Amino acid sequence: MNIAELAQENLSVGEHVSYIFEGREITNFEMDRAARRFGNALRNLGVERGDRVIMQMPNSPEVFQAFQAIWRIGAIAVPINYMVGQQEINFIYRDSGVHTVITSPEYLDRVKTAQAQSDTVKNIVVVSDSEMEEGVHNFKKLVDESSDEPEIVRTADDDVATMIYTSGTTGTPKGVMLTHGGLAYSAKMQQETTNLPQDLVSLAMLPLCHSFGVAMMNGSFLRLKGKVVIMRRFNAGELFANIEKYKVQSVPIVPTMVVYMLQFPDRDKYDVNSIDHWVCGSAPLSVDTWKQFKEKFGKEIAEGWGLTEAGANNTTQVGLPVIKPGSIGKPMKGMEMKIFDDEDREVPQGQEGEIVLRGPMVMKGYWNMPEATAEVIRNGWLHTGDVGYVDEEGYFYITDRKKDLIIKGGENLSPRVIEEVLYGHPAVAEAAVVGMMDDVYGEDIRAFVTPKPGRSTTPGEIIEYCREKMKRFYVPKEVVIVEAMPKSLVGKILKKELRKM
């Protein structure tokens, strides 16, 4: 099937307001009409089946329309993080062989710089109300002047629909190829697992250039009478105001947003009781932060988990009878998940090992990287690089990333265990632990912490606190106080950058 067909199902119930963006209401019919027209506009610009089309801009209705348009004509959508540095943008342009770029005015200079580094870019389309300079197309004008013929190219389930570049936290970014069949399957299993209501009011605040955002978008098409409130980017005040105004019921978030929400001084001015589901993913949420949120907002955060290589939504606690803090929940329906040892053998329940999974949602592979693909997909199982275990009730837990483990004196230490202790300190807002070179142990422990607003602490105080809470072998050798952590677009702390510091 063509993944664009999911949006067509959304038209079967008739016309209704299905999107709200900065106060503007947009119906499902209006969104579909714009997507059809923009798809024909892309064809007129020479975009053919299999061509790569980059989207490099913040959230907006046009991002939804562009995804649908690209898929409809059989091209490949390549959403990229508009906040990354120029060097990484240049690499993605060259590596993907991009044909057309869709962007917004504030990123046009970056796009042109990357275009100069690539010999494949034929078109630049800008989402703007203003007239464009020569050689640059206006998104709205293209839509207004194009036909709305409804044709959708028939694609095979195994055809690539989207290519999402990994963040490059451990090396050169890789283009993850997600197929039409895999994305459709993932969306349907997400809805079947969570059984969210058909008239759900949800909020799209996570970046749509991220796999989490793409999965959320596709899932929303299956809630036929639902409504999506679109935010350009995260802002705590705007988030609370939108929840109160539109009676939002479900909000996907990441741990950094939880921290900022707890710190927001005017949070008590807004009524957020309409929320049924606070769904958190992308990075581990500390149990202490989870408890603070429940105490403040009266609701439990349902953590889930997924990775770009498997369509982003792989486990959830939504719909389960019990939410367990610290757990990533159970696998979505239609997906197998196990814990393997280093010899690719399943380990007993409760024992730690690498989380592996398989199912139709797993990527086709890395773009032009067959060796890297073969390294992570073995005997049909995707090896995630996450270390964890499963409890007696089938709930999975992540204890660390394999590449983040600290080997001190020959013993594997989990940074997550130490970070959980650090989050319990009354002055600590965020914490991250990495390994550092050491003449005695080979590696030792360095902790980075950011203080809460209005609070202060010292490295000595943090170390002393750790000595009271854990074995001496686990106490950080060094503590670094920082104003802010280096993060990805979705708020994941970039430990690679901390190691450089």
C-alpha cells in the first residue's frame, strides 16, 4: 500500500475540523486538497518516483501536507532536523542525493549553503506569505496554481517512503529507510494497542522531522474524528494555554519538557485536567521526576520506547492496567521483543541483556550502508543497542545504552543507576553520567548536573550526597556543574558532546 492512503481513510466520515494551528481551524478536506495539489506541483517540478525530497522546517500544517504530497507521488520524504549544524546538513544533502528541498524563510541561507555543496538539488520551495526571490518557489503559490487530481501512485509495501537520518550521536548520521508497509503497519498496531478514542484531541508539539513525530502523525489519521493541535515547537506557556483552550486529551512529550513544565512558574494558572494521556519517550525519564510530575499534575506519565530503525513506536504503557514508573511498558501488538546476550541467545526473565525486536515495522536498512545494516539486523532481529530486562508481568525496562556503559576496574557500571541518584538531589534539575579516562581503573565516573532555577550546589556537595546514597565504587570521581545540557531536537542529552567537554 501507499502510506498516504491512511489519510484517505480519514475522509470517510465527512468534513470536519481536524487541525488547529495558531488559532486557525483546518478541515480534513482542506488538508487533503492541499496535499493533492502540492503533489502535482512536485511532479511539475520534475520530482519522480523514488526521488528524495527534504523537509527542513518547524512544525506547521504544510509539513503534514508535504509528507502526504511526497508519498502520493511515490517519492521519498526526508525530514531533517532544522537545528543541526551546517556541516551535518551538507552531509545529508550529499548523502541522500536530494532532488527538492522544502523549507521556511529563516533556514533559506542554510539551505542555499548546503545546495552549493551538492550537485543534485533542483528546486527549493519556501513556506512563506511573501514573494520569493528568483529561483525559489513559494509553497502557497504552487498549491494555488496546481491541479487537485486525486491520483495516488501504487507502491509496494517494501518501497521506501521515508528516510530519517539518525542524530549522529555516535558517529556519521545514517539514513534509516522506512517503508510504506512498515509505517502503515506501525500506525495500525499503535492504534490497536492503545485503543485511543476516535474523537481524541491530541497535540503535535514534538518535531515532525523526528521519527516520533512521524509515527504520531500517521497514527492520528486512524482516529477518524480526531483533532490535532499543531505547535511549531515546545513552549511551556503555549502548551498549557492550548491544553486549556482546546481541551486536549493526549500530549506526547520527552523528559526535558517534563523538567521545564515542572519549573514553569505560571503552571497553576492553567486548567490541564482534560489530559488523559501524558505519553513520554525518546529518552529515559528519572523516577524522581516522574513522581514530582504526578504530585504536581495529578496524572501518571505513561512511558514508552522506540527507535528510528523500527518506526519509533515500539512499546507503550497506554492502555495497560498498571503504569510502572521506570518501565517502558510492553511491546506494541504485532511485534516481538526479547532480551539477548552477547551470543544472540535469549536470557532468562529478569536478567539483563540487549533488547532486540522484529516485525514489519523494522527498517529496510541504512541508506547505502549494507555493512552497517547487517551489523544491527541479524537473523531477522534488530539489535537496538539498549540494555534492559523484562519483569514477571512482561514489562520491559531499559537500564542503559551498551555504548554508554562505564567499565571501571573491569566492572560494567550503568550510568542510569547513578543518574537516578543524582536526580534525587533537591537542587538538581538534570543529570548525565559518562566515563572518563583514569590511570588506576582505566575508566572512572564523571557526572554533569544542571541546577534547578533559584537553587545552587557545588561539586563537593553532590559527591557527598552520592556517598550517602550508593556504594563508594559508584560515586562520581568528578562532578561538573553546567547551565544547560547539550541536547538533540527532541531533548535527548547528547553524551557524545559531554565526553568532549
